[in-house]
Amino acid sequence: MFLTTGEINRAYMIVGIVNATAKRTLTPDEIDDVDNFDDLYEKVKTKLIERTVARDGDGIIAVHFNPEIVSMGVGPKYMVLHGYGTAISFPKK
């Protein structure tokens, strides 16, 4: 299983689009962590892989990530990461 932000130079069949979202609530003492999305990337990548495997895919190409800080009025801030890509499979010989 692999993820790539680009294309591959090999024949493949498109299985479909996969997407995943992860979020983290920022408490007031964590406000300096607004640029630390590393754990969210791992969660989103894991979900993308699980969804591709469930569709019998071999990999994901053209993967994109959209990081966002969401503020809910006077409530807490959330770090949200959305990822999506094209699940593919390789032709069986």
C-alpha cells in the first residue's frame, strides 16, 4: 500500500475517490500547537489506507491534504485536517 501526491508511471485502474477527516480540540494551554498537524496527518493517512484496502485497492495517488483551524465563537478551537485522493488497483496478470 502506498500514498503519493503525484501520479505513477504504471498501468492502473481507478477504484474511486477516498477521503478522511481528523480533528483535534485545542485547549487554551495548547494554543501554541496550532501548526503541529503531525498526529492528524498520521490519522488521516491511516483512514485513507483503510478505506482503500476495503475497496481492494493497491494504493492512493493524487493525495491532497487541507489543514484548517476552526474557531467556534467563544468555544474551543479545532485543528481539522481533511485528506483525499484517488484509490487505484493494478491489473492482475
